[in-house]
Amino acid sequence: RNFLGAVSIFQMTMEGNTWSQPKLLPFASRYGDIDVTMSPDGTKLLFSSRRPAPGSEEPRGDYDFWMAERTGNTWGDPIHLGEDINSDSHDYYPMMTSSGALYFSSQREGPGTNNIYRSEWVDGKYAKAVKLGEAINTEHREFDPYISPDESILIFTSNRPEGLGSGDLYISFKDQDRNWIEAMNMGDQINTPGSEFCSMISPDGKYLFFTSSGRGPRRIPEQ
């Protein structure tokens, strides 16, 4: 949501059967806090931001990952996730598994070269990120990864030329040896001539949520 000219983080709570009004989180910044996700147990909030890195007063020129932890109903101050997982290029859409590993997309191979990476939580910090193999990443853009808590399902967006639109959802599963099988387009029941991205599966596994720009005519907001 726009906050004094920047995208920032708001929180809503369910009060009875109604959502509360959005409330700006205490640590929200004016530096562009985007791609907000939560850990499977709901205790950690992850996001990308251009806010100044530790020891600096200048906003970053690229997006890095930050994490805040929740105690009761209170979120602590976010911490920078370090140089092994972050890069000097844009790092987007961090998604945590039950083991604490992070899947994310990054342009660390050059502008517009989005690929999907994985980093493990080791000895209190995130280890050097590893790019996923050819079953997932191609010469085209792969981004906005959803990973199931047990790491058995990976859904992401790609702009591969055989797709139905400018960005389609693809899905991959792990085989019996825990290797990713070649990702498949999720088909025309989901994908459109527009873009589909930011996918999420509900905690009970029954529903797929995603953003789409290709469904129905665009509505002009009322003045």
C-alpha cells in the first residue's frame, strides 16, 4: 500500500467475522517494503526492502531480504538476512519452508535474469544461496516462487514463449529421490493471455490463490 509515496507493510486482523482496518506496522519504512510472506508457523514475517543495510544510513539501490519475528501479538524489529543470501542485485519474494530454508527469485546474474534460488538456515544465519537446476530455471524469467512447507511442491511464474500469456504459473513436484521434475505449465484453467503471479496455497491445501491481470475487462476506478 502507498504510504507517503512508498510501498509499505500494513496488518489486518480478523475480529469476529470481519477484517479490521489496515494498520501500519511499527517497522514499516518509506524505502519500499514489498513481497511480504510469512513462515509456515506464522511467527516470522519476510519481505524485500531498499531500507539502509546495517551500518549504513543510505537506502540501498537494490532490494534485500529482511525478517521480523513475532512474540505474542508483537512484531520485533526486522533483521537483515546477510550477505550470503542477499546480493548486489534485486532479490525478491522470499518464501520459507518448515525447515527454515528460503526460496526466492533474484536478478544476481544481470538485470531481467530472474531465477529461483534456495538458501538453508545454518548455525544461526542463511547459507550461500544455490540456484535451482534446469528442471526449474531456464533462459527465460522465473520468479515469485511458492514453496510448500515440506518442499514437495513449487509453483512459480515464467514468461517462457510457449506459455499462454506474458507470465504463466508453472508447477513442479519432487520425485522419489527428492529431485525436482521438469516444471509444467498449469494450463488454461489458471493461466490467461495476461499475467499470473504471486501464487499461494492455503494452509489446508484446498485453495490456490494468485494475482491475475488477464481476467475480464479492466475496470476504471470511480472518481
